Amino acid sequence: MFPLCRSITGDGIRETLRLVARDVPLEIVETPTGTEVLDWVVPNEWNVRGAWIDGPDGTRVVDFKDSNLHVLNYSAPIDATVSLDELREHVFTHHSDPDLVPYRTSYYVERWGFCMSRRRLDALAPGDYRVVVDSTLEPGAVTYGEAVLHGATDDEVLLTTYACHPSLANDNLSGVALLAEVGRALARQPALRYTYRLLWGPGTIGSICWLANNREVVERVRHGLVVSSVGDPGPLTYKKSRRGNTEIDAAAAHVLRSEPGSRVLDWSPYGGDERQFCSPGFDLPVGAFSRTPADQFPEYHSSADDLDFVRPEHLGGSFEALIDVIDVIESNDTYTNLSPFGEPQLGRRGLYRGLGGGSSEEMALLWVLSLSDGTSSLLEIAERSGLRFADVRLAADRLAAHDLLERTP
């Protein structure tokens, strides 16, 4: 997917979704230009076939073929000869590193432009330059893809990522790839409690289109995560939902507690598509899952965010943590102790060792028996006890198998 020139509309995102569909069954949804979606209007579709700048001596200064970052994303078409001074007004460079090509966009203001390194721009000789952007801005659609994996209930978990950035590996091809792998893993599960809805689309306008098109689905969303920037070497990071006290917030915080250096951040209205899902009118329980959040790593929105920056071990760690979060919400239950008067004799049921001294397994049994009053969930017990959720879940299963616990309806 890396070489594809993606944007908030166009054939680049369609081809990206076709590649995702090799792994998960996608329904492709098109929302036509001019459609009113909440407070927005779907813009014209942008596609680009080529772009370049030729110097006074005919030497090609930059070429879209070398990197699609060289073109201002959503650049208007142009074929003209301009002076060096005028060219500089339409060239964007990196704010701090003179050797990097930045990623810049102009989705809703029509202009033409290029991106290049500051060092290359400063080396240009005076004279006239031919600038060509072979692009189109015309009626089309915003495109997103979604996969629905049905579970035992109609309650839904929304997992979403943005797929609009061009050749930026961490931000956010890592999210696109990771969510596809999560979809494959969920599809292999023999039984799911929740129905999972996985969404790939352009940032902001894509989630706004989805929300406008799915008012009836929104009411069924019980948990949600926006996944992005999950392939860099930074520690895992979770940003809480706007509510800040939802089950998905607690589940993610619990899983990340065992990850070295991980961070749990409070809600902020600055960020990714969680802003749309958590807007006051919807107020969905959706948090943001990443490693280093977008705009907080030096390679952000530049040519340094390449395929060497994303490493398999970081993608693998992100995948495992995300699956652990899903396991928590899938199996979190509330139980009632059926033998609450005094501690039941665990030894005669084979649940306790013959010799005293205790163990982590026995500690989990005791915590579950102590707090299973019909109101405390397994996740709450894990948090209060400091034990891993998986150990608490196993203890509850063992106790229920010996008729000492009953799942609270």
C-alpha cells in the first residue's frame, strides 16, 4: 500500500480498500460529492496522475513519481511557467529538518502546490520554472469500507482507523494493516459476544459520513477504539473517551498497566476521529489506541515516516495489546458468590493446595469470592486486587465450574 497516493477521496483510497478486502470482507460505501453530512458537505473528488517541476535548464527538480509527498495533497491542476519567487510561494518545506519532505494538504481551499526539502529549495537557481500538476477536482465521492463480524448480541464494538494519508508508514498505514490483522483474528474466533464493526476511511470527513449514514447503528455501539500510529518504537498510549469512565477506558488502562512505559491520557478534543465519535451529540464510548500519538514523533508528516521507521516487533506488540483489550471486554462479567457465608472449603473441591502458603492462583480465587457480590465486575476485581484480568477470569471460571459462582444477569 505504501506507494499509493491516498487522500480523503479518490482512487488511491479505493485501491487501498481493495487490498484490505483481501483479508477481511469489506462493504465499500460511497457518499457522493455535495451530500450534506452533519455540518459538512462532501467535497469534490481529487485524483492526480503526475506532477513535476522543471528548472530553467530543463533539469527535473521534483517529480511525483519519486514520492507522492512532493505534491500538495488536493493540489489544483496547473501547467504554467513561473519565476523562482512565485514558485517559492507555492512550495512547502519541513518546519525543522532541511532534508525532509513534508506532507501538506489543502482539502477545502483550492490552491496548487509542491513539497520539497528546504535544502533542495535553497539550491534552486534564479530563472523560470515549469510547474505541472496533472490532477482533477470534480464531482465524485468520499469512500470508506466496513466489515461486520457478527457475534451473539447486536451490541457492537467499533474499531476504526483512517486510511487517507499517502506514503506515511506509521501515520497511518500501520493502523490500516493492524486493523486488517485484528479483523482476520476475530473472524477466526468460534464465538464472539459482541458484533464487531471495523471501519477504514478518510480522517474526519470519513467518520462524519459514517456517523451521518448510520444513526441506527450508533445506538448499538458499546465500546470503540480509534487505532493509529501503532508501528513506531514508542510506548503504547491510550487516550480515554470523552466520558473518561467507560468500560473500554478501564479495559485499555488495565492492559497497558503491564506494558513498560505505557501511558493513559485523559480526554482531549485534539486528535483523530475520536473527536467525531465522542462529540456531545453522539458521546460514544470511543478511545484512541496508539504508540506515539500523531504529531508527537519527529518523523510525523514527513518523508522520514517510511517503511524503515515501522518495525514488525512494534506492530506485533500493538497487535497483542489490542487483542488483550478485546479479550477483556469480551469476557468481562459480573458474578454472585453462591457460598457467601464464610469462606467455602476450596481444598475438598481441589481448588486449594494441601500445604498452606498461598499462590497467585489461589489469591485470584479468594479475591473473586470476596468481591463477587453481584455488583463488581471481573475487571473491577482485577483492578482492585492488582491481578491480571486473565488470572481473575480463570479463577471465576474454576469457581463457576464448582457451583460456587453464578453469573449475574
